[in-house]
Amino acid sequence: MEIRPISDLRNKFTEIEDVVKEGQPVYLTKNGYGSMVVLSLEEYSRLTEDIEVKLDEADKMASLTKKRISHQELFDNVREGLKGNKDE
């Protein structure tokens, strides 16, 4: 795991760039606390690709029905699903 002070983003950009080009994230700290993560575009796309597909599926499903649920119902359903997965 690559953890660096945020000043390295300015002072050692090329080193950080080399790490992220290898597909590894670089965690940046500010005053000793986590501040941000730097990823390559490819790695970011890989991480978010499934999310975009799922959001498109949800939009399609929503267009087929007028039924809507609250955020609380959604979270309750997810929690129940997670509980079910633990029993398997």
C-alpha cells in the first residue's frame, strides 16, 4: 500500500504517476490524516463500470413501473439480503 503526504503530489508527481500507472492506488495524507486517493483513469473506470451498468438497469426498471420505495425501505431490503447471504 502506497501512503504519502499530499505534498508529494506536487513534489514527486512522477513517482506517484508511475505507481498509479501500475494499477495501484496512492493514498494521500494531510496533517497525518487520510485526505484522498489517486487512481489511474483505467483503474477508476474498472471500479465504477459495474455501478454504471447497475444504475442503467435501475433506470430501465423504474421506467417500466410506477412503484417507488423510500430510501429506508431500500436500505432495509439490502440489510435483509445481506443477512440472508451470511446464513449460506
